[in-house]
Amino acid sequence: MAAELSKVLIFGGTGYIGQYMVRASVMMGHPTYVYARPITPNTGSSKLELHHEFISVGVTIFQGELDEHEKLVLVLQQVDVVISTLPFPQILDQFKIIDAMKIAGNIKRFFPSDFGNEEDRVIALPPFQAFLDRKKKIRRATEAAGIPYTFVSANCLVRLRGLFAPSTRAKRRSLVYGSGEVKVVLNFEEDIAAYTIKAANDPRACNRMII
């Protein structure tokens, strides 16, 4: 008998990388949930279209704020896996998710909002190092809470870097250091999302960092 698929909740599911996570989760057959800010008269058309797209493929959308602790706990008690794709300004808001997960007590895996540089292994120039330090705080809090986790490091995102899109910088002069042959690793957003969802059901990825 096939193992039951985990119920996946995604914070930031209408954001850039979050969209890919939602689509990958649905594609792999997981019951998929999104916790998103409430729709208001000021909500942009792109967000509304995403809501309609997700609902049309069976995604359950919970509308709420991260400050709504009791609502967070109730939502978390309905799922197995939590994936956070919150953007930079909200990185430390993940403390609220961690606090709610501790109360819920049922989360089998938590993926904090990483998906970029491996913050525990690199030293960057400020202010980027300050950003990485915030991510480290979330990692340490996750470990201290005893919540099963997986940290995902994917380095750079291909489309976010505009490699396959027209750029206004195309005619600008660029300074190339050294020989210009230094290797760089970039990953497609679809692949990052697919591997993340696969790792959610893989016991080998529990309490580990995957690159």
C-alpha cells in the first residue's frame, strides 16, 4: 500500500518562489494549503489571479495574518508539512510560525525560508551578511524547538536573476573580475520546488540540510 501523502501548508504561497512550491505540491498529489494575507480592495490583479488558479486546482487558502496566533495554531493542526517562503522583510516573522508549531505539536517537517545561499557556511559582505544572520536565527530557533526540519540551500534562482529575460542593463558596461571563467551554480525554480516537495516525504532529509 502506498504511503499516505503529507498535507502541505505553504506560507508565502502567492509570492515568487512560493508559487512554484504550491504548483509542485499539487502536481505531486499532495493535499495543498496556503496561508495568505486577506484579500482587500487594494489587492493587485496578479494576486487575485493566483488565488483563482490555486483554488481551481484544489488548493485550500486560509486568509490571515501571522499575528493571529490562535488561527495559526488551528491551521497548523490540519497539516503535516510546513514550508515557509516568506520574503526578506518577513524572515523574522517566522518566529511566530515556530511558536504556533510548538503549540500545535503535530508538524512532521518544517522548511524555513532558505532556498538561497547556505548561510551556515558562507561569510558575505554587509548588508547581505545581516540578512543571512537573520536566517541563521530562524534555523537555530527551529532546532531549539525540536521541530523536525529540512534546510534547503539552492544558491541562485535562474529566473530571478533575469538570465532568460530582456534586461535594461544589456547595454551597460560591466566589470568582469579575473578571467571571467569563474563557475556559478544557478537552479531553476521548478526544480527547487520539486526537490523540496520530494524531501518533505523523505525520512533521509529529516533534520538535515540539503543542497
